Amino acid sequence: MSVFDMTGIPDDGSLEDQLKWRRFADRVDRLFKPSGRKRAELAKALAAYAKAARDARRLACELWASETEWFEGCKRRAADEQDIDLEYDPEPDTDPELDMFWERLEEFADCEETLLESAQTADTIIRLVAGGNAGSDGRGTVDGRP
């Protein structure tokens, strides 16, 4: 497998020109050796990242839902105990730090597309490295070294 896509090479030139391009591509193929060690390190880091991104989003969603639901339940219970109708009376403001935390947590949880897309991209890169489809030398290793 060549590291070059030869379809872009002009084929209207002489046979000699086409052979020069082919020799050029063959020489680059022989010289270029991707780093198997660095690719393996990247694949390992990306696997951890993809799992962490998915876990972080799931946990953020769960925490936001449970805390806000619990908080609303606490307000209803306290209102019932004090015989306050929260639907018509003004509610006290939530602590600004807690409110900011929930806003950021909800914002993070809503990053589903970005987080999951980056995790899927990481998965794709991992498969390319593992499958040798990212510049493999065809010898069962990425760079020819065991």
C-alpha cells in the first residue's frame, strides 16, 4: 500500500514522466516509517479519553437531574411544611454558587454532540492504528519494528 494516492498524478505526460512519479512514490514508501510506539501511546490515551468523555457526560447528566430534582423536592416539602404556595408566591433565589454550578453542569451535559463526536473520532483513530490502516508497512507492525 502506497502512502501516495497516485490518481492525482497527471497521466497525459510521457511514459518516462509517469515512471518518474511512480519511482518517487515508491521511494517515499520505502523511506517513510510511521512510529508504532507513538501511535500505540496515542491509541491508549485516546481510549482513556473516549471512555472518560462518555462517562463524564453521563455522570453530569445524572448529577444535574438528581440534584435539581432533589432540590425542587426539598423546596416543595419545605413550602408544604410552611403552608406556602410556591406557584403564586416569590421563591427565594438559589445560592449563586450552587446556581452557577448547576448552570455549568447543565451546559456540560448538553455538550452531548461535541463530547460524543470527539469520543467517536478517538475510537476511529484507535481502530485505524490497531488495524494498520494509517500508513502500515504491511508487515504486521506499524513501523517495521516489533
